[in-house]
Amino acid sequence: MVEGGMKCVKLLLFAFNFIFVIVGCVLIGVGAYIQVQFKDYLNFVEGQFSSAAALLIAVGVIIFFIAAFGCCGAWKENYVCVMIFSVLLGIVFILEIAGGIAGYVLHDKVEDGVKTLMGDSMKRYKADPTIWDLVQKDFKCCGTNSSSEWINANNGTIPKSCCRSENCDTTTKANIYSDGCLDAFVTWVKDKIFIVGGVGIGLAFVQIVGILFACCFGRALKKEYEVV
């Protein structure tokens, strides 16, 4: 049975695991939020952009199991369990940092990817108008860079989703949105990716505290076993 200062470390380790569970909930919540936000715009968002959010969800789920393992090790004062817990924390730390870095790396690649996908989908508007109609209504924009791009891409016809009001005459420029969708949509995607990166890296450093507590507690347990 550990005594003195190590009892305090044991209690702190329990407290950390409670915080760790909250961190897991935050990761799952943020990851799910980003996935839901991207869901309607998947035609304009490459899979790699949502994969960083999926990684946060996966890590959040894993955290619940690791926290339970850590509590068990601390309660039973089992050196092996406590050290495995600290190693698992280290692995999750690396995964979260990787997810955060991936978010920031993808941040700079958003515009080129979205621009290509928008250009390709404009040519297929008649076959599948859903994504363009949704984006143009939601972001109050028209075309990739301007409404004039629809003239070549859609046989001279500008979609009704470019209208400032319902069922306008799209041949009159004053009736349609003047701004292209690229800048507004890219800014929106970058904001979401920035959230993924910030949450992943920010919460990862919380785990350093847990690793230190686990290592200190494990060291105390090892000394006790050596004395015995």
C-alpha cells in the first residue's frame, strides 16, 4: 500500500482519469460536429479533410477504455497496469498530435482541392444539381469564381439557386449573387479544419500531466515491490 505523497498522486491519477474521460467526450463531440458539417458538402470536400475529424472520434472512443484501465491499475496499485496506462497515454498523445498536424497541413491544401472539385461538378450540374444548389443558397454565391462561369458550363443557363429571391430572372445580373462560391466555401472549410487541429493539439498536452502522474505512481509501486 503506497503512503504519504504517493497517496496524493494516486488520488490525482483518479482525478486525471475523470478529466481524461471529459477530454474523450470533447474529442468525440468535435469530431462528430465536423463530420456533420461536412456531410452535405462531401462532393466539394475531399475525403482526407474529414478523415482528421474521424481520427478525433476514434481517439475519443479509445480514451474511454484507457481511462478505465488507468483507474483499475491505480485502484489495485498494480505496477504493470499503471505503466501500460502511461504507454497508452503516450500513444494517444502521438495520435492527437498527428491529427492536429494533419489538420494544419490540409489547411493549406483546401483551396486547390475545392477549386478542382467545383470546376468538375459545374460541368455535371444537369445530371446532379443538388450540391451546387445547396452551396449557392447556403453561401449566397454563384459559380466557382463568378456567375459568368455558368454560361460555358451549363449551356448559357444560370441556375435558379443563384437568385437573390425565389425564381428570379437569372438573365438579369442584379437578380443573382455576384460573388463566386470558392472564397466563401474555402474559408468555411479552413475554419472547421482549424478547429480539428487546435482541439487535437491542445487536448494532447493535457495528457502529459497524466503521463507524469502515472510514471510517478508506477515508480513508487516499483520501489515498494523491491522493498518487499
